[in-house]
Amino acid sequence: MPVCKNCKEEWRWIETIKKSLTLATGMTCPYCGKKQYLTAACRKKSSLSILLIPLVMLIAILFDNSSPFFLFFLIGTGVLVVCIQPFIMELSDDEEPLW
Ligand SMILES: [Zn+2]
């Protein structure tokens, strides 16, 4: 679970999910109110995990299968990717450049 670099409090899973679903670049710490940013390494890891979704779609297309199983599997993968985000999240006080 991500830990605030300012107050060292660990964010709860549900708070992290809610904050990560917003499109804003920074996330306000629920404990101290200071803006926190994802580290560059963490942003790379999370974009890799998001790549799982098109990968699953590709597998579904390759097998040319339109059964509800693939739709279920695709939704399941999407939910899983969102759910694991807090576990790979690392916070930073400053917005780090990706490269
Ligand atoms: Zn804090």
C-alpha cells in the first residue's frame, strides 16, 4: 500500500483506488492534505499492468471466441488491474519526469 512521503501514513486500499481513478496528476493525502505524485518507476509498472487488457483482448480475437467467458475474463482482468494498483503504487513529494 502506498505510504505518504510527507506524514509517513499508509493509505488505505479504498482511498488509493478512489484517488487513482481521478484524472488529476497529483493525489491529496487523506491524512496531511499534501499533494503526492506517483514515482516514475511506479508509473512505468502501472502502465505495464494496464497492457494486460489489450493482451487479453488479443487472445480473445486469436481464439475467435465470442463466448461470454471471454467477456467475463476481460472484465475480470480490468478489475484485477485496477485492484492491484495500490500494491504497486509508490508516492513522491514531487512529480518525477518519466524519462
Ligand atoms: Zn500525508
